[in-house]
Amino acid sequence: MNRPHTTTGWAHALSAALARAAGDTALLDAARRLFLTAEAGPLNVNRGFATTKFPLPGGRVARPRLLVAELTDTGWDRVETAIRARPDATAVAGTAAVSDLLTDPAHTGGVPLVPGPEDISHTCTCAPEAADAACPHSVALGMLLAERLLTTPAALFTLRGRPHQHVKKRLRASGTPPGGAGTPVSGTPVSGPPPTATVPAQAPAPPSLPAPPIPGPVDLDLTGARPVPTGALAEPPAPLPAAGALDALAADAAHRAGALLDGQEPPACPGPGSDIARFLALPHGVPFRQAAMDRLGLDLVGMGHYRLAHAHGGPCGAAAYLEPFAVGHDVLADAQARIQPLRPAATAPVVCEHNRLTDDAAGIQLRYGPDGRWHPYRAPYGVWQPVPGPSADPARAYRAARTAGRTNRRTP
């Protein structure tokens, strides 16, 4: 088949699946009227579900949710392998306008990207009976999503469990096999718990080696003069940290104590990843940069972006770089509404994933941090990197990202 690449087939395929899942003509007609006449809120697409808001009488709001089964890591690997084997792989899936050729499982390793009726379920807050069943609001939400797929089917990738930007990045990495959910993207670990130590330490001794015995008590002469050691001390026995790490720990404790005495309260930011960034930014932490890269799973570029995130946004900026986490729908919807007047391509989609709003058309991403601020990112070379200007107001953070983009274009 040699037909030109289009995107409209995604919307038709999803609409057909929604109609089969609803199975009720009256319900479909009510949803279609709601879709055409009601003013829906922002459409948020996340892994496994999409949400929006519809007004109800009396000032109430209905919050429907369209739930879609995510593909497994094995399924996504088969999809990526099949796409990568095509000679026109970049043209088919290398931009947000993914060709609707891929609606046919024959082109995606036998794995259907478009969910079937059995993969779709609904919830809504409009009435108790809609808590786990289809209603006009949830079906209209599906129609809203199908309308978006007419021009930007990349949102379906996020809905099915693997954001298109991740797929696109691996597609461009020639010779790199498709990875599972734990593959780092943009130098950021996306799965697994964060490290539990804030200072690199020596690897523990093998379990088969017994720990050295604890010395017995000795009599100390506290009155006689003793020479002060001037040479290097012997390395502590394993599994204790090396002497250099102990020196760094002591220097870090002294630095923190001095900051507290000066009235500088450290920012409250959960997770050791933020503390590692603070440690590496100080002189005594510099020698441990490579150890921190190994422990955090960052490459050289990722470590540079991690340090930039700390420089621009402090420990919570570093945490926002490392750790995606769930954010309430209202937070994301409010942020999307506030940045909408500032977007250069107002009809292009905004992808919501975890704590991140991504405006691919503008090349801007905002990440919501544990400090309640939105941290701006740009992707001038295809990888998201932090830029200055975090703010509790998403509109200000978005403006900061646009300003950073203009500055980068003027820099020779």
C-alpha cells in the first residue's frame, strides 16, 4: 500500500471504538449534542486516562474520565521495533503528526495502538450511577479526544502508556533498541525508587567477608602530651565510607550548621535527589560528581541539566527534574487555562503527563515541583533542559521559557 500519510484515520478509528463501547444510540446522541453545544474545559491526556470538565446546572461541574488500558512494555517494544524497521520510519512516526498507517496492527507488530471497546471504560461525577459507567459527559470526552486526534494523534501514545516524545527520541537514536518503562529519557530516570544515600560511599564488602572485630576498651592517658598526627590516616575498614567521603560529610555538616546559625532555613523538599544536588553544588561535593552520576543513573548531559535545574530552582527544581509524580487534575487544568492566551499555536495540543505540561508546538515544558512552583524547560536540541524563571504562576513560568527561547536564538 502506497497511499500518502494522513492523520484523520486515528479519529475515525477511536470514534468507532467509542461507539461500540457505548452501545446505546440514545447515549451517543446525547453525548454528540453535549460535545457540540457544551463548553468543555481543557482536555488533559495522561497515561491510561483522559479528563475534562463540563458545566452542570446550579454552578456544579461534571468531571468525566475516559479510562483506556495501557499497553505493556513488551507490547510497546514490539510496536517500536516494527516502526523502526520501516524505511520511512521518521516520516511515519517522527513528528507529532503520526501517520494513520499505524492504526493497522499489521504495521505495529500485531499490537493495536487504537484501543478496542474492551479497552475502554468510563467514570463521571455527574451522578452516582455514572461512577463506573458511560454517561453523555464521558462519551463526549471521548469525542473531544477523537477531534484532537484528527491533527495530533501523538496524544494517543500517552494515553496508551508511552508518550510519543519518548518513542520519537528512541526512534532518532539509531541502533538503540527500544527500551521498557525504566529507560531514562532526557537523562532523567523514569522508574524505580530514588537513591537513598546523600553522599557517595564505598561499596560494601562482600557478604562472605566477616566484619573486623570491634576493638576492646583501652586505658587512656588524658594528662600526658601526645603528638598531633600529621600524616594521612589509614582508610577506615569496610563497609565504612572512605576517608575522603568522611571528610566531605564533616564539611557538609559544618556548612549546614553554619547556614542554620545564619538563619538560612533549608527549603523543605522531599527526596534525596534534591539533597544530592545541593551537596554537589558545594566545593566539598565536586569530587563526588561521577559517583553521583552513577548512583542517579545520569549521563554527562543529564548531570549538566540536573545541576542547571538546581541552579535555577534550588533543591526542589532538582527534584522536579528527577522525579515525575502525580498532580491533581485541577492543578493541571488551571495551569493549562492560564498559559492558553500565551501560546503561539493556540489550537495545538498540550500534553499532560504526571506533573508536566508539554507544549510541543512552542517547544516549552513546565514541570510542577514539590515547592508548588512551575519550573520551565526548553528543548533546543531535542532534549528538555531547565531554563531560569520558576514561578508559582504557570503563566510567568511559560513567559520565562519563551524569553529563554528568544535569548538562545540570539546567542551565536
